[in-house]
Amino acid sequence: MEFLSDAEEYLPYALFAIGAVILASIVIWIMLLRVIVPPNVVHIVQRSKSTTSYGSGHSAGNTYYEFPGWLPIIGVTVLQLPVSNFDISLTAYEAYDKDRLPFLVDVKAFFRIGNTNAAAQKVASFEELHDQLTSIVQGAVRSILAKSELDKIMSERSTYGEQFTHDVGGQLTQWGVEPVKNIELMDVRDARDSRVIENIMAKKKSEIEKDSRKTVAENIKLAQQAEIDADQQVKVKKADADRIVGTQQAESDKSVGISREQSHQAIQEEARITAEKLMSVKQVNIVRQAEIEKESAIVAAEQQKAQIQISADANKYQTSINADAHKYQTTVNADAEKYRIEQTSVAKLTEKQNEAKGILAVGQSSAEAEKLNQLASVTAQTTLAKEVGENKQYQDYLVRIKEVEASIAVGVEQAKNIGHAEIKIIANAGDIQGGVKSVGEVFTPKGGTNVAGMIEALKQTEGGKELVDSFFAMMKKKD
């Protein structure tokens, strides 16, 4: 009894735990039923009272809960359809033309589901939809091709593709499907054990070959005719060209002849003008030569006149120089004589004064006189040397005496040489004495050195060398 009471006590807790587990399991199960629709697929969800499409671009969104269909009220059924493009191919599909000629075709079509709800009402799966669309395309292909001839079908395949698309367009709307592009008729070929298309192709080939040969023949004909026409045109053009060339050659020869004649005339005219100019030049040369000879004669006369004048001036100047030299010599001689007399008087006066002093000294002391007499030979000379060394005036006096004597001798000799020499001298000094002194320096060693330097300087130039050679040649002839 106690055990039962304990179980009754814990029973609510156990029931609560079981309930919680069941509730959690239900929540997890519901979460697992959540479906997210991929972007290229649409899910048509059928409920008890509505049909809703889920996917990208739909107002319901792209998520839903897929409860099992056996659940009342909330149970659903789901149809998955692709929203991307899909194709339907008919390969080696047997068809007939208007004349019941069998052949095989390959057809390619591209579709997409435009209205998913309409498609869900027509089919239970995409495979069923695909099969139904294939049947629709097959029917459209067979019905349209059966209305045309095989030749036309082969030559106008693009036209039939448009017809296929137009024919199936009305039917596809009921299935919620629309074409992406026109259905294409890919190939048309013979059926098994049939050569209809092969024969048609052979016929076409023969027609093409016939047309080709006809075209080639016509082209050859046109080419030959064109060659004949071209040859004729060439000959005509050549004749015209020869005629034009001949005409132009004649015109050219005519122009050349006229040009040559005009050139000859122009040359003769230029020759005449040249001859006239040469005569004018010759006349001008003759006149110019006469003027030159006249001017030469005038110049020669002027030169002769100038030479005569120069000779006269030279003779006159020579005479003046000789007179001045004689006068200078006379003046020098007179000055020299006057200076000699003055110096002699001074010497005699000095001598007298010295004698008086000597007599005075002798009278003052006889003993000293005797001593002086004994030492006169030595003391006189010593005293005289001392006086001469200490008396500057006396030294200057002796020097002047010697200079005067030398000047007198030099002046006399210069006067003698100048008087007998045939020398023409032009002195630029301020007076005659300065000029004669400058001339006198020529006969000194310094003057000889200057003359030798002048001769060497003259020999360095062409004109100076000729002058020096001429002078020495003249001196040799005189010797």
C-alpha cells in the first residue's frame, strides 16, 4: 500500500516528463518538415482547400512545411517542377511529305514553365509533362510537314521551324508552358530503305552542275568576246597613239627648228653685242693707256724737277754747312786761344804768389829755410801732394786744364777732318755746336758701334740689304 501511495505521488511528474518529451519530439518533427525551395525549382503545394506555388519570385515565398498528406487539414501534396529552360529533342523522327514520301527529321525545341499552377493541374510530375510536350511537338511536326513537298522542306527549313513554334504555341498555354525560342528543324534525311532525298540531292547536283557548266561556258564566251573587244580597242588605241605621237613629233620637230633658229639669231645678236662691247673696251683701254702715259710723263717731269730742286737744295745746304763748319772752327780756335791766355795768366799769378810766400817763409827763419832747403826734395813733393789732395778747387783747376787741352786738340783735328772731308751732314741740333758735336760722335767708338748696328738693321730688310750692298760695291770700285 505504501508503494502505491509513492507511485501516485510521483505520477504527475512522470506524466509531465512524458508530455514534455512528446511535445519536444513534435516540435523537432515539425522543424524537420520545413522545406526551402531551390532557386531553379518551383514547388506546387496542394492543400485541402488551396494550391500555392513556392519558389524564387513567388509571393508565397520559398519556404513551407511539408506535412504528410494523411494528416487531416494540414496535410499537403507537393509537385516539383523546374523553372529553368528544358529541351525536347526528336531524333530520327519519321515523317511524310505531301506525296507520302517517307523521310527522317531531327527537331530541337526549348521550353520553360511560365504558369506553374496550370502545369500542376495538367500533370502529376515533370516526366509526365515532358512526355506530353514531346507528343505535342511530334504532332505539330508531322501535320505541318505532311502539307509540303520534300524539296521545299529541304530548302526552307527555317520557315518550318517558325511554323512549328506557332502551331504548338496555342496548345502549350494550356499546360502553362511557353517556348524559349523557335523550334528548329535540325536535319532531313532518308528513311531506312529509301533513297528519295539522295535522288533529290543527285538531281540538285546535276542541276547545279548544268547551271555551273552553262555559267562557265557563258563566262568563257564573254571572256573571249571581251578579249576580242579589248584587242580591237588596243589596236585602235595604238593607232590613235601612233597618230598622236606622229603629230606631236612633227610639232616637236617644228618647235625644235624654230627654237634652233631663234637660238642662232640670239647667238648672232649676242655676238654683235659682245663685239661692240669688246670695241668699247679696247677704245677705253687705248684712252686709258694714253692717260696713263700722260700721267707717267707728268710724274717723270715732276720727279726730274724735284730731283733738280733737291740737288740745288743739297748744294746750297752743303755750302751752308761748310761755312758754318769754318765759322765754328774759327770760333773754337778763338775760344781755345782765349782760354789758354786766361789760364796762363792765372798760372803766372799763382806762381808769383807762391814765390812771394816762399820768400816770406825764407826770411822768417834762416834755420827753418836751411831745413826746408834740405828737405825740399821730399817735403815739397809731400806738401804738394797733400795740397792737391785736400784742395778741391785746385783739383778742379787741374782737371779743367786737362779737359781744355783735350778739347782744343779734338776740335782742331775735327775741324781739319771736316774741312777736307766730302760729307753732307744734316744736323737736327738746336745750334751749330750741337750739330758738330753730334757729328763728332760718329767718329767715336760709340758712334762706330751705332753705325755698325744701323748697317746690320738695314741688312735685315730687302731694301736695306740692297742699299748696303750697293754702298760697299761703290766703295770697292773707288778703291
